[in-house]
Amino acid sequence: MYAVIVSGGKQYRVAAEQTIQVEKLSVEPGSTININQVLMYANGDDVRIGAPYLSEVKVNATVVGHGRGKKVIIIKMRRRKHHRKQMGHRQHYTELKITDIQA
């Protein structure tokens, strides 16, 4: 059994007892959240696709914690001009543990 959810403008394929990293959410670690934006639900031959969301399917998750991802290096360089600019970026994320999928 799995579902496709939307969080932070991105789509994630989740199953029960799976841990995922999504865009940072403003919730406390240890709290439980319900994700209502479910695009697709599949359980064997029972496949449901929303238009755009499924109202009868909900995904429950527990917030494990918050963190920052790996550093991404951005380098801008103009050839023959002695111009070079280097920057870094670390994206904030929230780690969720999917507890169950209610259909």
C-alpha cells in the first residue's frame, strides 16, 4: 500500500513506516500531522487517482525533527575577465515518519 502526496510543491511516494524529508514545516518535533493533499492511492488492484486530490484518503505522519541538507556550491565565472563569484546554500527540511495511510 502506498500513496502519492504533495508537500511544499513537490510530490512524494510514501508507504507506512517510511521516513521522508520534505520542505520545512512550522511544526514542533514529536507532533502528529495529517496530510490531506493525496494525489493517488494504491493497495494492490485498488488504485484511486484524484482530480486533483482524493478527499477520502488521509496520510498521518509524525515529525521526527528539523535539519539542513548538504551544501550546494554555486560558482559564477566570466572567462577572461578575472571575475569569479562563489556562494553556498543549505536547504532547511523537516523529517517525517509516515505512521499510516487511511483510506
